[in-house]
Amino acid sequence: TLPHPTLPRMAASCPKSLRATLLLLCFAKVSAVEVQAASQSSSDTVKISIFYETLCPACLEYFQTDVKELLDKPGIGKLVDLELVPYGNANTKHSVVFCQHGEKECSFNMLHACAIQALSEETVLSWVQCAMVEGVHAKSADGILDACSDKSGGKEDKIRRCWGKGKSKEAADLHLAAGEKTMKAGQQYTPYVLVNGRHSEAAEKGLLAAICGSVQ
């Protein structure tokens, strides 16, 4: 396959405090205490937007590799303003969403949208990663909720009520809103990633490397 283009350098637009902190966390060997202190010292963030669909094999691989790597890197998560948008290659006609992988995917997308709305920044990424993996074999979203209950931060019932078996107005509205964001971003495939509002093929190939590369 052809190599992905490199991520445009963004150092000029990256605040100095954020650059210094990311350089420390990405490239230096520091203790857990130093990592926590460094991440707390900066109020700046890198904006990452991930546009995906819940039954997409490439999206599953991305969450199992690149997103997991981000989760496993101490301190980095606190410096990332993460936006997760579950819609993907769906289409909306007359306020009805038709998903690429059928009604089951639409139901799962709505479940994800409800979880993204309900969960804190500290728990949402772990829950979504769990839900992507469990969604491969789950017969319904109830199975995902049960399997990922330990990742829900006590918000499982709130997510379940929002989802409403995939029939609630709240879940449908969240799904439509995700579609509007997806269209606005100009998404062409899934997963589709923006870094600081700009499409980044480099981040689709290596998310953590692209985040760290933005400060070089």
C-alpha cells in the first residue's frame, strides 16, 4: 500500500506549555509521579475527533490498537480533548438513519452515542473500546451493556434508559446529531480522524505517534 502522508507540523499553533508537557510524556522516561505532575501542569489540549461505526472491522482494529495505545500511555489522556462520533458510513433520509451494516449497527451506534453523552472523560474511552470488542459477538446492545458494566462508572442504567432498546427519541436525536457532525467533517471512510480540526491520515495510521509528532 502507498505510505500515508505525514501529519502537518502544528508546533506553531500548539501552546508552549502543551508542547513541553507532550514532549516530556511522549519521549522522556519519567516516573508515574512525574507523569501526573506534568499532565496536571498544562491546561492546554490536543483536539482529537474519531468518526467511526460500531460494526466496522477497521474501526474495531483501530480501537484495539491505536486507541488502546493511547489508553496505556500514562498522562496523555489528560492532554487530549477527545471527541467520539458513532455514525460512520450511514445515511440519513427524512430524519431516519440507515447504517452501512444494518439495523443492528444503528442500534449499537445509538448505544455508543448515549454512553458518550453519559460518561465522564475518564471512563468513556475505556467503555467504547470494550463495547467495540464485545459488539463483534453480541446479539444485542443489552449484551454490550452487561459485558462492559464495569467500565460504565455506575452510569449503566442511565445509558440503558437513553438507548431505550434503540427506540428512544433521545438516542435517535443523538444519532442524527452524530450524522450532522460526520457530514460537516467531510468524512470519506471509517475510521476517520481529525487532529485539531484537520483531517489526519497520519493519526489514522498511528494515533499516539501523530499526537506526539504534533509537537516536534
